[in-house]
Amino acid sequence: MKYDASLQGDLSSCAHAAQQLDALGFDGCFTYEGQTDPFFPLLVAAEHSDLTLYTNVAIAFPRSPMHLAYQAFDLQRFSNGRFILGLGTQIQPHIERRYGAVWGKPVQHMRELVQATKAIFDRWQNGTPLDVSGDYYNLNLLPPLFDPGPLECGVPPIWVGALGPRMTQMVAEVADGILIHPFHTEHFLREHTIPNVANGLDVAGKADDTLSFGVDVMVGVYRTEAEKETAERGCRFNLGFYGSTPAYRVTLDAHGWGDLQPKLRQLTKENRWDDLASLVDDEVLRTIAVVGTPAEVASELHRRYRGIASRLGFSMPYATQPDTVRELLVELRRLDAAAI
């Protein structure tokens, strides 16, 4: 497995952040669409590190396939083949009220967007005529003046975030990889996600090993009691925040915890954000997140994800201690070597 971490900071600080992640021993870094654009920081990281770079995720529907294709080609060319285009849907209120874009049928929309972006890649890389016709995109105009030309390093892969069964199956059919949100459990991954991926691969006639798994996992790692308190508090809050979202209730339902979701939702409506963590008990914390000492976390990550994940993306929603994170990565490399 490869191990990745979130690239933190704005454009003025992300070069240093990428160098730190590289020095700690991470294989890659990713951005999400939060307080900054997800693409610009990766351009800086590409220049100042040797990390694999990916958006995790860029929100797809407000962007056209042509915009995504140009950004992906630029980053892939500049990084000499180290870029992965990671896309996600977001939820209807954000698409309509935060981005001012149109919400339609998300599974079909994402299918067409991935296929259209790949068609543009194929036009630029191989000269294949651009001819896309669908419910969301009609693309057939691309004069040579607007063609950036082929990439010596090959086109970037497209990975897509998925949770529900229809989206998961569709991603397996048309994308190069699937991105798993950190609000998941081992049970949900094995009993729901993997079978739906298998169905999608079967429909597309693709081999089982053709889809990459990028699994984000919430990690609470510590060496001291003070670090433990900080890590667990951060993880509990983030789990409470994610759990308040109706779309993520399926994960809770799989464990009989569905009634927790509306309680968390009510706290957010009342602006009682500081109370979210108090509803996340130890069972929920340790079932979804992986918490413990570096050796304990490394062992549990290997048990849960070895043989499944191509890349593990660490979500660590608290102030981490570099030496603690470095020790975790050393333990993971040791287990990797022992498993060969």
C-alpha cells in the first residue's frame, strides 16, 4: 500500500507542507475542496516534492469536462505523471446554493462527466475525434489551436468518490479508481462497497485488478496521554460532523446506529457544533476511526485494508506531532516488508 496525507495550508505555505510530508515518509498528498481551490496547491506541491498528487475531491458538477481535462493535463505534464484526478458529487444543497450549479441525476451525470473527460483525453493523446453526445454534455468541437498535445507520461487516471450502491457500481464501470470517504467501516467496505464494485467490473467486462482503491481512513495516533486526548477529541468531532449528514447515514445504518444521525443533525441546526463530539461514543469512534499508539494503529490498518487499498489516505483532524506520525509510517513499512 501507499500512504498519503492531506496537503494543508494556502498557496503561501503548501510548498513547506508538501516538503514536510515528503520528509516524514508519505508517498502522496491530496487536497479537498474546502477553504482553497483543490488544484492550485498541487501545482506548488509538484514543484517542491516527489509526492503523488491528487484531488480528494474536486467537486465535479460545477465544472465542465473541458475545464477538468485542461487542469488534469497541466498537472500531469508538470508533475511528470504524478497526478490523479479525483472527483466527487457533493450534495444537492451545496451544488445549487454554494456553487450555483444545476443538480440532476448524480449517477448518470457523473458517468457522463467521466466518459466525456476521458474522451477529451483520448482526443489529445491519440487524436481520436471528439464526439460526445448525452443528456448532460455534447462535445464535438476541438480545433487544433486548443489541443495541448499528447503527454509522454500518459494521461492521468480518474478516480471518483462513491458511497451508495448505484454510484459505486457505476464508478467501477467507467473510472480508473474509487475513492472511499473516511466515514466508512470495515464491515460496510467488505459487505457493501466491494460487492458493488465487483458488480460494476462484471458489467463492464473489466478484470478485478483494474480498479484502484483509494481509501481514506480517520487516524487518531498518539504516544502520550495529552496526544491521546487531542487525537480522540478531533476524531470524535469529525465523526459527529460527518454523521450529521443524511447521505452518510447508510454507514451508521449498517451497524444499527441510524438513530444517531438525526440527533447529530439537530445539533448542527442549533449551531451546537461543540456538542457533536459528545454523541460519538467509544464504539462508534473505534469502529470507524483507527486510534491508538503507532504500533497499534499500524497493525489495525494492515488488518483492515491490506489486500483492499491501493492507497491509504490519512485523515487526521487534529494537531499532529511529526515524530508520532513518522513512527506510525515506520511501523507500517515494517509490516509491509514482513508481509512480502
